[in-house]
Amino acid sequence: MNNQSLHAAVVYNPIKVDLENLKSLVNAAATEAGWGDSMWFATTEEEAGQRATASALRRGADVVLAAGGDGTVRAVAEGLRGSDVPIALLPSGTGNLLARNLDLDVTDLEGAIRSAFTDGERRVDLGLVEVTRESGEKETHAFLVMAGLGLDAKMMANTNPELKKAVGWLAYVDAGVRSVAELKPMRLNYRVDKKDVKTASVHTILIGNCGKLPGGLMVMPDAMPDDGILDIVAMRPQGRFGWLRVWNKVAWENGVLRKSAMGRKIIDLSKDVKDVMSFRGRELNLEVTPAQEFELDGDEYGEVVAMKAWVEERSLRVKDPVGV
């Protein structure tokens, strides 16, 4: 097959990939598929991949391969917004959160590369947030898995980068222990869709397009990446055993019991955990006091005082060997 008019672009983090090996594999896959030469764009500390993706689109890329961890994947997806050009997820870094939530093989780099040059793909939602800084400045960002305020964002800010390189996602446990000690409740005024404004005091709030975090933690077991719905979880531990109940809900009930029919019956018979509040909707508006750190797909983005979150349903094309 002669597809010489088709070209792939690779947006990669040079710190996280073996460039020589990656180029060899991509060039071999492109040649096998009959595609033309691929384009290459390196990210930097200042440019996570949005501008590189925009440049790839201007040069006519037919698919963009993201190689460099969750931050690179998020930046490429943000850059692809509105283009209808697909993204291919290349395993790298410690998280591979979107790939794991889509049940893609995160150990098969060659397979992921080959899938970029095939017709197999699926459409997923693209999460979006408009945040307001204390200065009043507003910014819009994309996310693929989760956005969060409170504990999870503080964990990202407190994570030791050297420890993360050494032990991967387990570095977040170390950061979590240190973050809980300094965490104070935040006051939320929030509104889901067109419902009434409500008030709550919570330690963290997670807004999910997908439900699975590193280590297999299933924070939002009902979250689907292509249903046009946000799943929202607020954690408000009460008393000396509050965090233990939160952990039991996330790691035991959601992560273990829900996987079997008997386990689901046990959950149905168990008492509701008031330390964890869950709800769903197409749009979430919230204001928070005091200003809180927020994160997107595991990267911290500073402090905000307000946030609007929504999804663009099935707007992102993701290369998938199975082609769901």
C-alpha cells in the first residue's frame, strides 16, 4: 500500500525516551505502512507539547504520537483540540494513566507505535477546565483523566522528583503522608449542571473523566472515558479514623470488592461512607476559600479560587489496536 502522502508527527520528552530507539521503531513502522517521513518535535521545560502539536498540525500531520509521560499526553491532546487528528499513546514515564484507563498495553512500545499507522481507534471525551487565579486571570486547560483541588494537588506539589524517578508512583505515597499533615479543609460553593448551589467543607475534590489512578486505585468506579459525563468525588474525612475510611472506600471497596458479584453485594449492604461524597454531571462550577493548589493529570498548576469543568464528548480520537 502506498500512503506516501500520509505523515506522522512525534512529540516527545527527550528526558523520558530513548530517542535513537524510538526513531528506529517509528521509521520502521512508517515504512512498513507505506507512510512518508515522520516529523519530530521535542518538548522543553517551558513547552510541554501544545505548541509542538500546533506546529505538527500546520505541517499536515495525520497522526501525532505522544511519547513522554502523562504531561506530554495531556499537552498533545490539548493541542489537538478541534483538529480531529488522532493521538497515539506511546508507553513512557511512570503513569501512562490514559492508556491504563483504556486498557491499552503499557508494556508494548512496538505495538503502540504500529497502531499509530493503522485504522484502529476509539473516541474519548476531552475534559476541560477554566480556572480563575487570585488575580482574576482566567486560563483554560484540557485533561484526560482527572483534575483536582486539595490533597491530590498538594501531593503533586510535594512529590520528590528524584524519588519519583527511583520508585515511580510510590513516590506519591511519601508525598501524601507529608501533605496530609499540613492539609486544612477548604470551603466549597459548587453547582452541578443547573442544580442549586451547595456548600461543603472538604479536604480534596477530584473531577474525573476516567476513574483509575496509579497503583490500580479506583477512585471513580463508574467513570467512563466516552460518556460525556464528569464523575466528581469530594473527600471530607471526619474524626481520627476519617482518612482510614476514605482509604478503605477507594482501595478496598472500589478497587477489590467491586470486581466480583459477591463483593458488590457486600458494598450494597455496607453503610454509606459519609467521608466520601460522590456525584455526576456534565458541568461543574465551584468557588473555593482559601485559594487551593490544583492539578491536571498528575501535574500541579498553582493556586486557583474558582473552576469550571466540562467535557467535549468523544472529541478526541485515540489510536487503539483493538479499535473499539
